[in-house]
Amino acid sequence: MQKLKLKPLNEQVVVVMGASSGIGRETAKRFAARGAKVVVSARTDEGLASLVEEIAHEGGEATAFPADVTEFAQVKAVADRTVERYGQIDTWAHIAGVALYGMFDELEAEEFKRVVDTDLTGMAYGAMAALPHLKQGGGAFIGVSSVLAARAVPLLSAYSAAKHGAAGLLESLRLEMRYEGAPVSVTNILPSAINTTFFNKARTKMGVKPMGMPPIYQPNTVADAILYAAEHPVRDIVVGGAGKAIVAMQRLSPRLLDWGMLPIGVKAQQTDEPKSAAAPNNLFRPIEQYSRVEGDFGMQSMPFSVSDWLDFHPVARRVAFVGTAAGIIAVRRIRSGKQSGDTATPDKAA
């Protein structure tokens, strides 16, 4: 099969699901800044309207089609209306998601179901709506899951389960596209903890506002990965060195990671700010006051990841690898030479 080629961003029509805040909002702005025609969707009319206005003010082009990803008819309408307006879909970035914090035995059945409906079934609905159009002209389906798709943590059982399911969905879709010879790239983006309003909007049973398990990264790091995947057919991108370390450790020894996570896994996700389960949250309905990119942890967040930069610059990665390997070999030779010299000294003295 020929290597799949994706269009430059300035020739693309891009749909961003979950665009009103956080990663989705930053991603939509980045796509528009690179010349793509962007369709933004979310449940919040106010958030979408302000985003379209912001993009237009910066010289970009964006159109808003509101939708709840748990309703297939609404998701399909986004795809159909995009094609009616622009004639094509080149990239579908599915970012919409909700979270529920609390010990599993504190959760209610309808809460758990809502997380799965949004974070897993919603992504499946996005694929069902987008793939027929992507297959026609070629393009990318990009699903944003989480590092928790590879490694679950306490307090986020529903979210972790849904993200594991999303990873399985994307993997299956990728194989099916290859089997069919369809010109569609399927990418799974797995972010580490990201400083967005995700934590402000989540429902929590902990009695306090949640936070991401440090280290935390800024939303631009995930947007960079999504834009890269829209032009380069890649399988998975783990965003953030911390996430890469967790994924690697999970592969190496899940039991060892259990041992390391037990002392910190709960407290590291809790702030000191009180928040009740009855506080406004977006689990079942949108809340309007958080239509922005960043959350409340900017002072603790990293705007850049060296490991991500190397992912997006494969030539530099190879040079770094070769340089590191050469350095190790040189050090070993030097040590070997010293050891040989040390053992030769007594003989000379004799």
C-alpha cells in the first residue's frame, strides 16, 4: 500500500469537536492560524460564538455548528453541514470529553454511563459521521484519549475505562482502514495532565476541586500534536515526557507502577479548594463560564516538552540518538583504555 499523504493545513477543512474551551479551543485557533477552514462544535453556544469571533479577529475562518456528542444525529449533522458548506472534510479532531472524580463505590450508575457515553460512544459517533467523508478525499481522524488510556488511576474509574475503550476503538478503526486500503490516517493522542478548565468543570465526589497529577503541561503541547497528526500519518502520540514515562513503566512493570502510584495517586489529584458534588459541572449539561483555553494551574504548568519536540522532528531525534550512542561508546572506550593502562602499570614496574 502506498504511503498515505495528507494535505497541508492551509488546504484543509478541519472539524474540531469539543472546541469551546481547553485543548479544543487552542487547537481550533492553531488550525485557523495555519490557514485551515475550521468548523467548531460543542454544547455551548456562548463558547463557540466567542471562539469564532476570536478566530475571525485574528484573520482566520471558522464556522460553529453546536452539537452534543452523545446524540448521533447532532454529530452527523455537523459532518453533513460541513460538507454542504465547504465540500469536504480533511481532518476530524475529536476532543470532547467529561470527567467524574470519586471512589468507584461513590459513583451513581447514570454518572458512570454519562462519562462513557460522552468520552467513548461520542468518539464512535464522531467516527461514524466523519469516516464516509474522509474516505472520499482522504484525511485524518484524530481522537484525543489520555495517558489514562494506557494506565488507569484511582478516582477516575469511569474516565479511565472510557479512555481505554477509546484507544481500542481507534486501534480497530486503524486496522480496518488499512485493510480496506482507505486513504484515512487514524491517530490516538494521549495527553499527560493538561492545564485546562477540565478540572473546573468536572463533577467531583472528593469534596475538593480536582487537579491533574503533576507534572502538568500547557494546552499548546496537545494542540501541537494534533496539528502534526493532521499532516503526518502517525499511530500514537503521547504528549509530555511524564506521560511517556508512565506508558513505558506500565509496559515494563504494571505492578511496580502500582507500588509507586499508591502513596500519591489520590492526594496528587486533589487541591485544597472545597467543591461539592452539587457544584456546577458539565457532566450532563454545559456550563458557560469557562470558555477559555487555560485552567487555574498556569504557574505549575510547562509550556514545552523536549520529548514532544523530538517526536515532531524525527531527523533531530535520530541525530540525538546517534549522538547519545556515540557518546556512550566513547565513554566506554575511555574507561576500557584506563582499565588496560591500570593493569599494565604493575608489569612495567616489575
